[in-house]
Amino acid sequence: MTFPDDRTLTEAGLPPSHRGRILLIACGALAREILDLKDANGWDHLDLTCLPAKLHLYPERITEAVTEAVLRHRADYSDIFVAYADCGTGGLLFEKCKELGVEMIHGPHCYSFFEGNIAFAARAEEEMGAFYLTDFLVRQFDAFVWKPMGLDRHPELRDMYFGNYDRLVYQAQTDDPALDAKARDCAARLGLHYERRLTGYGDLKTALARL
């Protein structure tokens, strides 16, 4: 977050409609979850703008995209919060957010903060062979897993890609039987044992609640 003196100066230059408002710059894969949390908790002071979820296929581009979004919007808001974890940036996103004076979600990736970073770290050793899906990735399995890995064209590559995995863990944000059935099908297509874990919103909810 900005420091108190900076916030006072920023507030003075904002239109009345934007004073006290916080902008969330989020991964598009979190859009539905953030909107659900806003609605459920009455967080009307939070505005949301999303970057393309497909940036996760190119993590080296995330830091630059977030930086551009912060610089583009910072004059219009009291504060900005970056709804990304590290997400494969190798610490670069954290360092850039610190330089820009904005906060971000703690953790290595969304699988960790949905489970809760402490709980995820505690399971890490026993789940070395786990492949994780969230609600978003279950819905978008073909677009974000099957096709980018070329399995739609070369299904014979499946065992090469997933031979060292022993399970698919579906981290469910919502209790949706249709998504459960689709996640089971994803596990079958990958040849993996299926496990469903109702995580809810985990540390994402905690981080937004602090705002």
C-alpha cells in the first residue's frame, strides 16, 4: 500500500467518486472468485480490472503487464492491490510491486493461496506428484492444459508429460457437482487418480478482507 502521507496527497487530487476506493489488478483466472467475494461481503469500495489469464502461459510477461496496469491507473485510485501471487515470475513481480509501493498476494501461486499458504506448504512433500486444478482451470481445461500442451493433436504425449504425476487434485472454490464431474473427466483424460478438495477462497479472501 502507499504510505499514509502519500495517500493523503493522492486523495486530495482524486474526484470524489474515487476517494477511498481501491483498485484490484488481478489475473483473469481470479475474476469470478473476486467478484463473488465482493458480492458476498459487500466490498463495494473495491474495483476490479483483470489482465488476460493466458499470461500464465508466458509468466515472463506478467511483471511488465502488471507494471503497465499500475502506472496506468494509480492516479485514479487511493490504493492499488495486485491480485497475483509470484506465478512463475521468480520473485520479479514481488520486487517490482515493492518498487511501485503496492501490495500483492503472498505465496508462490494460486494453488497455494487457495489452499492457504501454510497448509499448502505442509502438504508439499507428500504431494510432489500432484497436478492441481482450480474452478477456473476445470472450466478452461482444454484452453489452458490440453491444447497448449499439444494433447489435442498428439495424445500419445500424455504419458511423457504426466508419467511422474500420481494424482489430479481439484481444489474446489465452490461446491458444484457439474464442475466435480468435469474435473473427474480431466483426471481420466490425464490417466491420474482423482481427488477433490473443497478449499474455498483460502488466502485470497483473507488478503482482500484486509483491504
